Amino acid sequence: MLTTYVAVTLITLFLMCVYNIGILSENLYSEQTTKLYAKANIISQSISGAWDSNDEKVMYLRLEDVTDRLLAGTNIRGVVTDNSYSVLFDNNSEAGMTGKVFMRDVLKRALDGEQSDSKFETDNGSTLTVAVPVEVDGEIIGGVYLAENMSAIADTVSTIRASLIVFSALLLFIIILISIGTSYIITRPIAEFTEVARAISRGDFSRRANVKGTREMAQMGQALNFMCDELNALDEKRKNFVSDVSHELKTPMAGIKLLCDSLVQAENPDMETIREFLGDMSEEIDRLTRIINRLLTLSRLDSGADMNMSRVDISALCAGVVESLSKLAKEKDIELTYEIPETADNYINADYDKIYECVYNIVVNAINYTPDGGNVNTRVKCSDSLCVIEVEDNGPGIPDAEKLKVFDRFYRLDDSRARDTGGTGLGLAITKEAVLLHQGTIEVTDSPSGGSIFTITLPITESGKE
Ligand code: ADP
């Protein structure tokens, strides 16, 4: 970035210097040329005016007078010739040219009737020459030649060039300083963000980016840090989940191992003992199977795929769940009731099996965790846009601090009681995932009877209404 800035600045400054110096020197030379022409023309007209007198002396005095006046105090050399290049006047009297032939290209062109100028280099620097014809009655009777050393202009140009170079160097220095500052401000956070991203890819989610700097950089830093927080939380959850799964699987495995060892070590066990041990083993295997099946269900829900959507009559679905659990409720002497509006349109667009499992999980929990003789009520209320399913029991209820946690994987309020009911701690986690996949919500609140109310809210989409 710095190299680009400096290169662009250098090129700009170089072009600016070359262009400006070129324009300046051209202007100075053209101005000087115009001035020389003006002087040469005045001399030429003076000669023309004096020519009529036919008096060489008058003409010469006139020439001397005009030339002295015009060229006094300058370093201009003035030569006047007749039309055969013979010098009539030369202000450089030391050269002793008067009466001699004075041949120059510009003078030749002047005697041909055309004023002209030229520039040439000498040891003393460049010299500018102009020549104009002297005309009397339309006839060219001679020419005026002026030559001026241009070293003053060259000096001016080189002084300005030197100043421009110093100015450019100073400007370049300032631009380099600003570029270093700017690139530091921009690249430092980028380097830091890159470092954080590398740390994330190495699995280190503890690194955070500095959120200072320009507004955009601070926003980027905040977004990156937010992503780190989320990844960290996700990683924590993943680690906890793996250790929970191992723990959950270890318990029934240890039970099976113990039963096997006991059976192996028993001397001549009778058939009844063997059957009892095998029965216990079978229960543990059932428990293992239940956990594995629920884990598979969770993993399918996590992947989000496999949604088999159709138009589902939610009141019929809830009635089906209540019906299928009536035997279990009867065994526990629990009054299982349901309030389902029969006439209302209770259709939603949903995956039937998944929603069935959700409702089943919360009704079966309500029956399992409500003491014998209690009651469980299932209600369905649908509006234009929402379908609400409520399952209320008069069981022990769930303390406020646990209300969110019960939806976590493997979370049980009372571990031993939950295990006794055959609980895996995954039922509500599965329910929550399935409800979320339907863009719905699930929550638990306190029932006035002291138990809990689990509420599932599902949106009614346009396709559900059709
Ligand atoms: P489990 O398979 O153990 O029932 P869940 O995920 O279905 O697992 O439930 C998590 C925990 O929430 C249960 O272990 C239980 O302690 C508590 N719970 C669930 N439903 C109720 C309820 N209706 N009343 C009281 N506690 C409940």
C-alpha cells in the first residue's frame, strides 16, 4: 500500500515538475522573443522614416539615437545592414563590423521580406536572435538584426526547477509520513483480525480482537468477537454434550457388565436366577436403545433436513396423542382430559411425525412427573395466525431457575426420579428442536394448581390454511 502511494505521488510530482518547467520556460522565451521583435521593428521603422532625408549622416544619427535608447542597459547586440548584408550600424563598436558583410540565416530571411527568429547555444548559454526587414516604399532596403543572451531566463528556470524539486521532496516526505500513518491505522487491525481468525481455525476461541480504531474497523472487530463468543459457546456445548453422552451410555453399560460378571461368578445358578439376570440386562439394553434412538432423532433434527411437511389437523393430532396415552394415565390413576375445539379450523403446515412426538413428549412427561391421582389437561387454541397447544398438570412444578434448563440435553431435575420413569433427559431437547424447525416457540410456566403448563406455539402459514 505504502509503495503504491509513494509511486503514484512520485509519478505525479515528476510529471507536474516537467510540465510546469516546460510551460514556464516556453512562456519566458516567447515573451522575450516578442520584446525583441518589438525593438527590432521600432528600429526598422525609425530607419524607414529617416531614409527619406537621403542624408546618410542624419540617418546614422537617427539610427544611433533610437538604438541607444532602445538597447541601453541591455545585453542586446543590434546590427543594421543594407540589402547586400553590408553593416551600416553595429552597437558593438569593438567588433569593427561597420562596412563589412554580416551574414546570418535570420537576416537572410529578413532581407527576403520575412521577419524570423532563432535560438542557438553558445559557450555563454543560449542566444535568441531576431531579424526584421527595413522597407521603404515597398522595397527592402536593409535589415535589423538583434541578438540577446538568454542566460537570465535559463537562470530563472533553473532556480524555479530547484525550488520545485525541494518542494516535491518535502511533499513526498509528508505523503510518506501520512501513508505510513494511514497504512498503520488500516493494516494493524486487519493483521490483528487475521491473527484472531487463525487462532479460531486452530480451535482457540479465547482470542478476541481489539475493537478500537475507525468505526468500520471497530464494527468488524465487534462482529469477529461476537462470532468468537458464539463459537466458544457452541464448542463448550459440544464438549459437554460428548461427555454427557459418554456418561449416559456408560451407566447402562456398567449395569450390563455387572450383571454379566455376577452371572459368570455365580456357582450353578438356577434357571430362575439366570432369567432374572437376563431380564435386568434386557432392561438396560432397552434403556441403551432408547438413548441411542433419541440421540439419532436429535442429530437428524440438528441437521435440519428430512422435513416431511403436510397439512396437519392439529386438534386431531392432539386427540390422537391423548388417546394413545390414556392407558398409561389410567395405570397412574391420572385424569387425562382434553379441550379441543371441534368445529374450528385447526390446520397448520407441519411435519406430522415431529409435531406428534413434541406433543407426546410433553403429555407423557406430565403423566410421568405428576403423582398418582393427579390430572393432566391438554388444550388447543388456534387463531388466524397461531396455533397454541397447552399441557397443564398439577404435579410438582418446575422452579423458575430450571425453567429454561429443562430444554437442555440430558438435563433432569431429579435425576433418580427421572431415571425411574425411564427418562433419558432428551425428550424436551428434541421437542424444542422440532418446534424451532417449525418456526415455533416452547415455554414452561407455573400452573395455578402448583404444577406446570407447557405451551407450544406454532405459526399458521398460508399453505396450512388452504
Ligand atoms: P426425561 O426423558 O428425563 O423426561 P425430558 O427432557 O423430557 O427428559 O425432561 C427433562 C426434565 O424436566 C425431566 O427429567 C423432569 O425433571 C423435568 N420435567 C419435564 N416435564 C415435567 C413436568 N411436567 N413436571 C415436572 N418436571 C418435568
